[in-house]
Amino acid sequence: MSKPLPTTVRTHFTALRMLLVMTVILGLAYPLLIAGIGQAAFGDKANGSIVRTADGKEIGSSLLGQSYDLPKQNPDDADEEARPDPQWFQPRPSANGYDPKASGASNLGPNSEDLAKTVEARRAAVAAFDGVDPASVPVDAVTASGSGLDPHVSVAYAREQVARVAKARNLSTQTLDGLVAKYTEGRSLGFLGGEGVNIVRLNTALAEQK
């Protein structure tokens, strides 16, 4: 008759079996279940909320802002400043140039003189670009989001840009007002924050206007 295994050995075997069972459940079955539910119920969001043109070309994600600048006059000059393209609705500023691999803010506080100077310079530039009074420029037009990747602007900033975009594209302001309204999103959960306009989706629709 064989001798029973020592208690410590049995304990280790029990722990090993539990490890294997939990690995299968939590490391394989559960992730596959959640991924399946995500694909079935929220396929677009689970795959990155990709924005496509009418012909199916992927141009970005509705969750990540991007810049809409004119081509560089000297492509080899890394120090050449970006120039916003008047034919597009412009996003809010980004401390990281809308680089999705470098999410973050400038870390400058409200008492920073550098930040104050930057905001005033942006205010003057936006006012001149959109042809409005500097005092009417919305706050989000001159301040970056915490992530630097926010795809939304306020309704006020989107509407401020309508006249400039309409002139650059030879479109009616009524048409662009309709697009702004169409891509205005409500508050999160119905009560958090304010309404915002998704610039990526708005500009995608704008590109299809004739």
C-alpha cells in the first residue's frame, strides 16, 4: 500500500490546479467573453471609433483630435510653424501637436506668465484668422485640453468659424450651420460638462460637401 503524499505536497498540487483553472477562466474565457460582447454590442467603439470617408478610407478616430494645417512651405524645416488651413474647422490647441503617442498637457499653472502670454497670443491669432473681436473668442479656442487630444470644441467656437470656412469653400453659412448642429453632441450622461462639436466628424462631413 502506497504512502499518502505529505501535506505540503498536496497543498502545492492543489494550488497549482487552482492556478491553472483561474488562468483559463480569467486569462482566456473572461477576456474572450468581454471581447465578444464588445464586438457584438459596441463594434464601432470596441474597434477604436474609426472615422471613414464616403468611399471607406480611414482618416482617424472620432475619439482623437487632429490638426488641420496647410502644407509646410519648406518640408525639410522642422522649426517651421504650422499654419491653420482656413478651409477646415480648427480644433482647440494641443500641447503635444495632437501626437497620440504623447498625450498630456503643458503642465503650466494658472499663475504662469508663460501661459498667460501664450493664451493672449493665441487669442489674437484666432481673432485675426476668424475675423472676430478678440474679446469674443471662446476659452477653448486658446486653451488646450488635459490630454491634448480632445476632438471636441464648444458650440460657440464652431459657430465662430462658420463664416471663415464658408468663404474659403464658397459654401453657404446655412449649410455649415446645419453641419455644426448635426455634429453637436450633448452632455456626458445628460448632465456632465457642456455640449461639444466633434471636429473630426464635422470636417469629414465637410469634405463631402460640393
